[in-house]
Amino acid sequence: MHTKNQSIIVSGGSRGLGLHLAERLLENGNRVATFARSRTKAMDDLSAKYGDAFHFVELDAVDAVGVNQFVATVADKFGSIDSVVNNAAIGQDQLLMHTDLDTIRRIVDINIVGPTLLTRAAIKRMLLQGNGNICNISSICGSRGYAGLSVYAGSKGYLDAMMRALAREVGEAGILVNCVAPGFFESEMSSVLLPEQLATIKRRTPSGSLSNDENIFKVVDLVISGTTNMQGQVVFVDGGITS
Ligand SMILES: NC(=O)c1ccc[n+]([C@@H]2O[C@H](COP(=O)([O-])OP(=O)(O)OC[C@H]3O[C@@H](n4cnc5c(N)ncnc54)[C@H](OP(=O)(O)O)[C@@H]3O)[C@@H](O)[C@H]2O)c1
């Protein structure tokens, strides 16, 4: 166990990977704040179980005023913001020639503008504190090509590139900025994959298995622990498919 007694923001913690990260970080004795556009039963369950150590609000990641307010509230409630995990995102399952303008704009807004706003608000607090960890959940799509995911892939490539520049901006202030890039894992987002597509991905994966939430948690936990000198890196959790 690496990360303990931290105040951590995980965006998009209502389900999928974000929910698993929130649950495991809480179990390990951290305080977790998260948001999503809609509340799920899991959010009520975590509130009942962890009380003041857990904070959830319904918030759209692209609401700049709301995101600033969220960060201010979390900093007041928890006393600090030690780590941010930029996890909230939407997927894509369409060739570019069939992707309409509205869909392109939504992916860019949620997957690019959203994490940028949250990071901007959080690093202001972290710079005052003199420490902090930013961990972007990127994707192997940011570094390798997969048909039907062009705009999504571009948004993940943005996170990787933005992370490297930001690491140079805030590194000297004690803030570590990195990306964790999972391969495909089971969630609502990846449910668009057909069984034969999943079988092909597995066949091409050197480890023979897809990553799961817990594999990814273990790496995120290390990245935000503050115990590494890892800075400006993309860490793949993909069973070696990109190797
Ligand atoms: N699944 C995969 O195979 C895979 C592979 C590589 C990387 N990833 C990345 O892993 C991360 C988690 O993916 P997942 O598969 O767990 O996704 P998911 O099951 O679809 O969950 C996405 C979460 O983000 C929230 N969210 C989406 N849009 C939002 C918005 N505008 N404002 C606030 N919250 C928003 C969702 O809640 P609401 O919809 O209620 O807002 C939900 O809590 C993403 O960054 C994804 O790109 C996924």
C-alpha cells in the first residue's frame, strides 16, 4: 500500500474505473472527492460508509465555474488537495467520416477541456502547498492507432502531451505530473467492443489477459503516492500490447 491519508480528487468516480479507484483509495485511509453528471447508488453507499472522508457532487467536467467551486470546497473540507486523478471521459465508436460535429465537440470538451480545467484549479492549491500529484488516465489509444477512435485517441494524446509540458511548469514546486495509459478493460465505455474484437485484443496481448480495474489501481496508487521521482511519464498498463 502506497497512498494513505491523502486528500484525493478522482473525476468521474460514479462508475467504472473511477468508482474502483475511489473505493480502493478510501479503503486505504484516504479522503476522496469525486463528481459525475449523475449520481449513482454507489455514491450513496460510499457516503454512508465513509461519511466526511467522501465527497460527491453532480457536476459536469466542462462547467468551469462549477469545477473551480468544487476544488475550493474540497480544499476547505479536506484541508488540502494532495492528488488529482483525471479519469472522467467519454468514448467514441465511429469512423471519423461518420462522426458529426456535435460528437467531436463533446469529446474535445469532456476529454480535453474538462481535465485541463480541473488540473488548472488544483495546481493553484498545490503550488501554495508546495506538493501534489496529477495523474491523467490516458489510454493506449493516445500512442497507438485503433480505427473508430480517432477523436478519442486525439484527446488522450493531448493528455500525454499536456502532462509533459505541465511537468516542466510545476515540477520545481514539488508537483509530479504523469499519465497512466490502460489498455482496453471492461466497463460501460468498452462495452461497445464485440466479443470477437475482445478475443482479438487478448490474442495480441503478450500477457494473454486484459487489464482490470485493480491492475490499474495498483499503478495509479504508486503514481500518486509521492514516493517516486517519476515525472512527465506515460505508464502503460496493457499486458504488453503496445510493446
Ligand atoms: N474502458 C476502457 O477500455 C478504457 C481503456 C483505456 C482508457 N480508458 C479511460 O479510463 C477512464 C475511465 O473509463 P471507464 O471505462 O471507467 O468509463 P465509464 O465507465 O464510461 O465511466 C466514466 C465516468 O466519467 C463520468 N463522466 C463522463 N463524462 C463526464 C462529464 N462530462 N462530467 C463529469 N463526469 C463525467 C461518468 O459519469 P456520468 O456519465 O454520469 O457523467 C463516469 O463516472 C477514461 O478516462 C477512459 O478514457 C478506458
